[in-house]
Amino acid sequence: FVRVRAQVLQFDGKSKVCLFVEDSGPGIPPEKRKDLFRRFQESLDTLGQGTGVGLNLSRKIVDLMGGSMYVDERYKSGVKGQPGTRIVIELNRAPIPARNESTPFLISALPQRSATPRFSDEGSGTEHFASTRTIGTDSECTDSVPTTAPGSLPPTASVLFVDDDRIIRKLASRAMAKALPGWLIREAASGETALSLTEAQDFDIIFMDQYMASVDQALKGTETVRAMRAKGVKSVICGLSANNIEEQFLEAGADAFLLKPFPCKVEEALHAVEDIWNSRGNSSPA
């Protein structure tokens, strides 16, 4: 079986929501558990599926939300010969009170994390979608945000982040929002949309994912980079992928390559952007 459930537990007198993902499979060998959440771990299933990035990315998302994610070492599935596995996600949040007539459900009444910026998407939510945001203008973003861009980075710049996964786009945007106030970031969910945006606007840096299979026309990242260079796009372009395909991106015309997931921590995101910015040694690539 595979089972997903939620439960409210008490920690130090406070109620917190926990999520549990449980199964009755063969379990995870003890020697593998310490590396379970690292990137590119060898698959444990018989088919050898996956890239070894899913659990790593999931933990980064949970960390960004202020929670924790780990393996329950004491879990037993109850199925003979199948110890199973339980992944625990502690959300570090109290449960939302049940809705009733005296307490109407209001989104605005929910607790907000002061360090997490709000992002509103433009358009109808279709997959060929682009959104715009000026990073660092929300009052919620001011905590722990540098007042000036460090090192060789300018105080203002424009960035285009291309990925079909909305969560990955938002995580990257939030990380850069905290690290680089004043920068303008736009998002695109496909290579086709990215090409259209570069025809109307110059960008200093473009982050380009390789596989965007959720869209109909699905240009690969390397194909999009090649098309951009053919159109005369001068931006610094950084390829993104969970697989090490740096050579393919560089051959297509990219200037740099970064293994996914994009760093969520402010300091790590800052160093990544600075390295990419300096990949040409130019002060103003666009």
C-alpha cells in the first residue's frame, strides 16, 4: 500500500500539522538513509527510474516553508517481510480552525511569514504563461534582504526564468527576491514564450530549463538557446537541468550551467547569480 495522511500533533504544548507518506515496500537500507535527501542518489526501485532529485527538492521546499522532512526510523508497515518506509513532514504550523458560521473563512486572516514575498501570476494560468515582478518591493520582503547588491552585481538588473514547473519558478524568484532587492524578474513556462519575451525586452540574465514537457510545443532548453542566439539575443544565458548536460548547453550558445534545483538559501542563490553574471566578465551583458 501507499498511504498519505495528515495529523495534528502536540510539540512542547503547541499544536502542529504533520504529513505522513507511508508504504509497505521493502524499505530503505539503513546505510542509504543518511544520503536519502542528497541530490542524484541511485534509485532503489527495480526499474531504476528517476533522476535522484525529487526528495532533495521536496526537502528544500519544506525548509523554505519553515518545516522539516525526515525518515521515521521506527516505522513498521505491519506487512510481513515488507518493513516499508514513512516520510514525515512537520509543517511547523498550527491547524487552520474549522469553518463555521461564527468564524467565516478569510484568506487574509491566515498567518503570513514576514520573510516570504507574495507573487501574483498574470494571465489565465495557461501553460504558455509569463509573469512579471519587481523583486524586493513588498514590505514582506524587507527582513534579511541586503540593501545593496554585493560584489560585482549591480543594484538593478533584469532576469528571465524559464521553467514549466511553477513551484520551481516561484522558489527561484523568492530566493533572488531575498538576495537581490531591486532586480526585475520575469517568468516563462515554455521556450516559445521565452522567445516572444526576448523579442520585446532585453534581459541581463536568462535561466533556461532543458525539459518543458508540460507544454504542447515543448521546445527544449538547448533548442531555445540556439534560437535566441540566432535572433541576436546577447543576454547571459544559464542552462538548468537535473542532469549534467553542461556541454550541450554550452554548445547551443549558453554561457553557464547550473544543476537543479536552483538554490533556495539567500547566500547560495547570491553566489550562484554572481558566478553566472561574471561568466563573461562583462559588467552589462544585455
